[in-house]
Amino acid sequence: MGIIKTKMKKLLSLGVIGALSIGMLTGCGGQTQETETGLSGSIAIDGSSTVYPISEAVAEEFQKMNQGVKVTVNFSGTGGGFEKFLVKETDINDASRPIKDKEVNKAKEAGIDYLELKVAYDGLSVVVNKDNDFVDYLTLEELKKIWEPNSAVKTWKDVRPEWPAEPVKLYGPGSDSGTFDYFTEEVNGEGGAIRVDYTASEDDNVLVNGIAGDKYSIGFFGYAYYTENKDKLKVVPIDSGNGPVAPTAETVEKGSYSPLSRPLFLYISKEALQREEVKEFITYYLTEGKELVPEVGYVKLPQSEYDNQLSQIE
């Protein structure tokens, strides 16, 4: 497992993870060579950049044992992934938020039945530059003050009077991101409500590098991207009314890192699930594959939750 973590760390830190795809095939079709396992075919996955490290690691390990199956894993954000999923371009959508009503309606119109499976917990992390020596924590109200639409915050002094009058540089996910949806809903009280003068990207590595390069920056993304970049980022504890709490495996699992702890999902086409290679991949994801969750920086579900998810595909 240490090899997987080392590889993921290298990919995340080099910023190439978004360009990587597992295997040489794209889409749902293509010729493959059968191996002794008897499985062959291809599986196409897209969606959340937050879930991406888990699916990439699981896909790599699965393919080592099933060399006749090619799994492509890409990310275009949860929303961008659903756009592909709902026109049957992909078999599985990684998602860092639940499916929206409008997406449910599109699925019905397209005749797409799907399963929603939880695979891990994430602590959506607010981070600043490693050299920031004045931000010790933020209240939920201060976080909203910084990120709300038409925010009056231009400098750190606008957040707290004792902080420096240095311009705040903001980095965050783009609007196709499930992390964007979740953060704006929980912090600003309305999905999609956010100030517009920030650097946005669906590639979390762009955000990591931006924050790491500016002492007075702040941003947010999934916990794995913080844990893999602790040497150049500083996580900010959030006080939602019970004192400052930082995201850790324990606080995320217990839900005390509130309200930014959240489940991560897979959405699987039931039609695709009829294919043996897809069913075996999902089964592996929820059994042996779950051991990779902490390796790439997230928190496993309780075993009873994985058992419940498995029962849905039997």
C-alpha cells in the first residue's frame, strides 16, 4: 500500500493527476485482451476531482489482477461528469455531492437507471499558505464573510482588525465541481452563491499551487489534496459554534468537523452494471479497494456501510 501512496503523492504534487487516465481506451467500447481471470471489456469513469484519487488507485489495482479490463478514469468535476453520465458516455460518475433534482430529471428523460453508492468520507478543507502566521482559525461567519457574493473583504484586515492589511487572494473549485456546490450551500447558504473575483479551477492541483505560491492566499478543496501537500499548505480549523476543529480522520469520521465533513459517492449505470467487468470492479471497489481510501487521504466508511452498499449490487 505504501507504493500506492507514494505514487499518488508524486502525481498530486507534480500536478499531472488530471492528465492521467488509466489504460489506453476512452469511452465504453474497445477491444481488449482476455487474461486468465476471464474478464474483458472497458469501463469509463469521470466526475469529481475529489473522488478521482480513490477511483484512480482502485482502478490501477483492479487492472493488475484483471489485465483484460481497461479502466479509464478522468475528471471534469461532479457536474461535468454527470453531463457525460447522463448521455451514456460513461459507466460511472464520481461525485462529491448527491445528484441534483435537475440531473435526476435528465436521467429519467434519458431512461437511465442508476445506483448511488457511498465510498468514503471527506473533510472539505480550508487552507492558507504555509507561511501564513496569523490565521489560527476561522469562524463559519468569517468564512462566509470572505466568500459570500459581493463580499466586502478585500484584505485580511477586513476579516479581523488585528490581521494585516494585505490583499486576500482566493482560490476555489469551478462551478462544475461538487465541492463548489457543497461549500457554497453549507457556508453561504445557497448552492452556487459565491463572490466572482477568485481563481477557479476544476483541477485541484492548480489551486494547491496557487495557494502555495502566495503568502496571503486562501482556498478550499478535498482533504486528500491537503494531506498530500502539508509541506506547503496550512489547514485552517473551523469554528461552527463549538470551538475550532481541524479536519482529521477522527473528526471527519465522527462528524465533529462540521459542517464540512461529507460523504463521497459513485453513481453507476444499472445497464452498465449488467456487464460482468463493471460488477466485479464495483465489488472490488467496496471490498479490497476500500483499503486504498486512507492511502490517498480520505476516511473509510464503517464496515456496516460498505456491507450495505454491497447489498445494493447483488
